[in-house]
Amino acid sequence: MCGNCFLPTKIEDLRQNNDSELYGFEIITSINDSENIGTFIAKHRMHLNWRNNLQINELVDYYYNGKWEFPHIKRLNNTNADIVIHVNESKEECVAKNDTNLEFYRNKTVSANEILVIPIIQYQNNNEEITPFSIPCMLSIGCWYTWYDLRNELKRICRQFCDKNVKVESITNFYLCNIENGICQVCRSNHRECEIPDNFENLEKLANTYKNLRIKIVWKNTSFYENMKTETLLQDETYSLQDCLSEFIQEVPIEMDCYICSDSHHLIKSGLWEVPEILTIHLNRSAKNFSGQTIRTNTFVKFPLTNFDIGSMMTRVIVTGQTVDDTKSNYLYDLYAVIDYRMGNKSGHYTAYCKTQNNEWLHFDDDKVNLINKDYEEEIVTSRAYILFYKRQKFRSANIIRQKQGK
């Protein structure tokens, strides 16, 4: 990399002296990040028609009072754009899309590229006083983001602790606080804290002072949802694939009206009726938390790579309409592919494992394909598994063709 943009860093290098305390650090795979950023910039800069593809709230560069600034787009029409310039007090101007003073974002301005790491402390308002609670956490955010982005990130953190139908901004306040007396970084006045604004000015002015800042989240109301014992929270559940399927096919009472006689009948639905040539199993990785929000679960489901037996789940044995012998060999399956889901900071990513005809396992990650030479079971059978693909050991493609023709 050029200059000092990328240097290998050890934890010891982050400590200014032996007496300093290291609260947290972040390792960034700068080469991959740089490639992604470079691809994004190249894609947009090469877009010769970018002026006609501007979006509301998009940042741009604009020459204002002898200096390039970075306003955001507020309104658009066919020929003009209303922009808001964040200099001292926000100023709104209407400019033509083809104005030479309007440029692609970061084509004229320069970012300090500082990553801000700011502690977050939560407080509860007890009417008489505001007291801290919970465990402090660290927020990492690039200074090229805006106050609007910062507030959205704080809202995301708070949504984990409140009902999904409640607006976070109605029950919380966000403040930026100075540890020491000095100039407030929000309003530039001489006091200790100020409410975090909701505008599109970026956070670059915090780059030199963020080490003396704290974010305070004040909850206006206090609610307790459910008391849970520590040992309950720390349980690490593990299930087998057989457990999951047994739960799936357990007897379930069903009340329905007969479409012929209109009488109510209580039926029992259980078991598998057909032996499929290809068995696809989708592991449900979503659940509801105490506030009703959908969250992703990482429960470990152990599944076999070979000799997966579904015989105990069969109520009758039919293959393409014909009854087959009730022998164990008819129920054995071998795994040939897995889709897994890897959760990132803000989004997820799907990858796949596939077994070749030579009984080798390959890992597919977008355009990257790697051969798993050893310990493939340890790499494949994880809590990331999302969809499993099994093939019957007595697999016959003709059965699939006949089955489709019969439908």
C-alpha cells in the first residue's frame, strides 16, 4: 500500500505507554476493504451519467465560498437539485445538475479516514436522578459517516432492548459528552454535553477529539420484561438433525371442516409419506426475542455427512407411487451440499460446500473456490449451516423424471 495507509499492527503498538489501558481494538483487513472501496469508487466515477442518477440524501461535493464542501441532496427534479450545505448553520441552495461547482462525492474533498472509537454508557431516568446502568460498550464508526448515521446506529443498539412497535426516539435521548471541560463538538459552545443532531454533516471534526468523548443514552422510562437466571442465559443448546426431524413430524391435532359433509374432523398429521431421491432440509435460524423482534439463532445442529437414516420417520414407504421394501438401505442418505450463512457486522453472507464425484469437498465463496483438504467435517458441520442437501444412497435419476411426469 502507498505511504502509511497500511502497516501491520501489534497490540503493543496501540498502547502509548506501559501505564495505559487498552479497552478494545479493531483489526481491519485493509487490503480487502481497500479493494471493495476502490471497486465502488471506480464503478461510480466511471458512470458518465452520474448527475442524472443522483439520489435524495446522497452526499456530493460542492464549491461554496471558495472551498469545496460536502452537502447532501434534499430534493430533486429533472434539471435541478436542492442541496443542504453544513457550514456552521445549515444552508440550502438550488443548483443545476450540470453546474461545474457540483462534483461527485470525494472527487474534490478529502476524508481524514479516521475511525472513531467512542464508549457508550446507558442511563435510566428515575425522575429524581439519572443513573448509569448496564455494561458500557464501544462504538466504532468512520468519521466519513454523518450525525444521521450515528443516530441510526444508536437506535439499532437500543432496539435490542425495547418492543419492536415502539419508536426508539420516543423513549431515549442521545448525547455527546466531553470528559473534560472544553468546546462542545456539536454546537461549538463551552459546555460538557449536547444532544446528538439528526443532520447530514459528517463526523470529521471529531477526528482529533474523539478520545475525550463519550456517548450517553438516556432512557426516559424503565421497564422489566422478564427475570432470567444466569445459568439459563449461558446454556449452549445442541441438537442432532434426528432431533429436529422428530420434532418436525410429531403428531399434531388438526381441526378442519370436511368439504363434502361440512362436519368437523380431528386429524393427525405425522410422518413422511414418500422417500425422496433428493432430501432438502432447511434449518430455521430465526426466532423471536422478548421484545418480539426477529433475531438469528446460532443453535448448533449436528448433522451426519453419510448414512443419515430417516426410516424411523416413515409412515409408509412409497417411491414414485410404488411401495418398496421396508429395508434400512432404502432410507440411507449421504450429504452432498450445504449452504451456510455467515453473519457480519451489518449484513450476512452466504457460502456453499459441495461434494464432487471424487468425494472431495469444495468451498464456494462468491468467485473464490477452495479445496478442503482435511478436517472437512469440522469445517462443514457448524452452527452456520442453513440448508442441507442429501442424496439417497440408492439414488436413481429416473425416479425423479417419472415423479415429475406423474404430477
